Amino acid sequence: MHVGVAHHPDYLSAHTPEEMADAIAGLGPQTNEARRQIRAIGAELAGLRPVAGPSDPVELRMTDKVVADIAALAVKVDDLLGEFLELGDALAKGDQARVERAGRSVMQGSISVVQAQALMLRGRLAMVPSDASAYGRINALACFYDGLSGFQQGTYELVSRTDAIKLVASARNCMTSSLARGRASLDREATETLADPGLMRLRSSLAPVHHSLLDELEVGAAILGRLQASLVDGDDAVTAGDRHGQAIIAFERRLQTLARQEVAVVAAAN
């Protein structure tokens, strides 16, 4: 879940406090609408009944965990967008103390949202056998967010460029190895016979979505490669956002579409 308003061309092209205040004010309706949608999604997800019990297959229990994670993340994103609007108001009023506080909150909040996604994904791993294809997919995405967090910290100068480059490179290597393991596990699962015919049908129905998820995660690994190169090139936060922001947003949107497809398949089988 990426915060797209921070990568809007009007915001990225602002160089003075006045220009930034105008840009954020111009994004106000879009930001408020995003907050409305995020709150609605969070409330809807929080109100859903669990589809699985403790003894149900992991494919069903994972659906409940994903729903709970997204609902919790929606709160963090809503808070971050609120700080973004607070920054715009402080800039417009020339309140330097509020500008500094809100600026720190936006920067730290952006990193916090990314790190929270990695932590939530790793929380799901406890539910999944380490030799399952789902383990490789989930771990690969967690590694993507590790890399994105390292990149943000480097461009915001919270860690040295050298350390940020190492963080992103390590995360990309983690994605590559996790995806290789996930593909091997998915191929093996396709040949296995399960005692429960319903679970066999569910696994077969999910296989195309899972192949597509692995393909999309390969795109994520390539994005980390470009982020690493951007750090080597010395890009600052504005330049980096301009170069890579839209690609990251598009990647996450495609993942969200595939995740919805996965949930729909599981719900239809339940």
C-alpha cells in the first residue's frame, strides 16, 4: 500500500515552501478522498466475519490474516495522509515549528508504513510451512519492503548511502532466492495429491493467481535493482521519487489486484 500523493508531479516539482504549500493545497481534495476511501475500506474489512477456524487449511486462515493486516495498515496510511495535509497547512501559515514537526512526521510515517508492511508479512510466515510456495511469495514481498525502506532511509539521509545500498542489495538478493524457492514449491505442489478433494480443487484454482504473483514479484526485484542504481547515482529524495514513484505505485496496484483475485477464489470455495 503506497501513498501516491507524495509522488504527484505538482508536489515533486515544488521547490519553495510557497510552492509546496500550493501543491499540497491543490492535492487536498484528492487526499481527502483517498482518506475517505481508506477509512471505508478499513471499516469494511474490520467488520468482515472470519472465513476460517483454527483447524482449517492455511489457504483459508491466510485470508483472514490478510484482511486483518490490511485493516490495520489502513489506519497507518490514514494517519500519514493527515500529517501530509498538516504539513501543507503549516507551510501556508509560515509556522516553522509545525512545518518541522509535520515534515518529520511525514518522512518517518512514510518509512513506518513501509516497515509495517514487511513486519505484517513476516507475521504471516508463522502460519505457513517453510516448504510451501506461499512462504516464498510472502517472504519475497517482505524483502521488497525491506529494500524500499532502506532506499527511503538513504534518500532521506537517515543512513549513509553506503549502508542504504547494502540494504537494498541484500533485500533484492532475498527476493531472488525467495522467488526461486517459491517457484520450485509451486511446481512440486502441482504434482501432489491431497486427501481432501475440496482442498485439491482450491489449490488448482489458485495456481494461476500464484504463478502471476510470482511473475509480478520478479518485477519488484527489478525495481529494487533500479533503486539501488539510483542510490549509487546520488539521487536525492525528490529525484528518486520522480524516477521511481509511479513504477512502485503501479507494482503495488497490480499486486493488490492479484490479492483480490486470490481472496475471491478462496471465498468462492468456502
